[in-house]
Amino acid sequence: MTDRRQPAQAGIHKTMKKSYYVYVLASEQYGTLYVGVTSDLVKRVWEHREGLVAGFSKRHNVKQLVWFEIHEDATAAITREKQIKKWNRAWKVNLIQATNPQWRDLYYEIAQ
């Protein structure tokens, strides 16, 4: 069997199992943060970027994907999202800094 995943997808791929994503968006480096969960990361981040998601992210111009993790179980992803939302800001910043110290917008890497 040939692996047909594209390397530019940064770990996001279609498989027989559904994946769930916990993600953090930022308005800018060290700016306002938003934590969310979705089963379609590319689509959901695009919706935030286009201003199609009413509420906090739209009001605060939070559009840059700066961190995400993949889960195979919806309950685990939702639990993790709730956990991170309860964290203080410094812990969230450290989470981003650990894997994305330049706060690059990862959307361009996952959307290819």
C-alpha cells in the first residue's frame, strides 16, 4: 500500500479514522488567544480567517493558527480543549512557544 499523504499537510491526513483537533489561534505574536476544537482544522481555521465565526474570534480579530494537536477520539479532544481553556495565559503562551517560538501562522502549511 502506498502512502499518498502530502508532506506539506503537517500531519493532517485522511485516514479511515476521523481525527479531531484542538487548536489555538492568535491575533498576533503574544496577542489575544482563542482555543477551539474541530474535526476539520483547515475548514474551521478558514472560517475564522474569513470572519464567518461570530463571537470572540471575530470581535478580537483572532485569525492566525499558532498551535494544534491531533486526537483520534472526540471526547479526548473536547476534554483537552476544556483543560487548555482553563489554563492561565502564561501556560498557553508556553504551549505555543514550545513548538512554534516564532508564532508562525501554521494555516499555510496545513491548507496546502
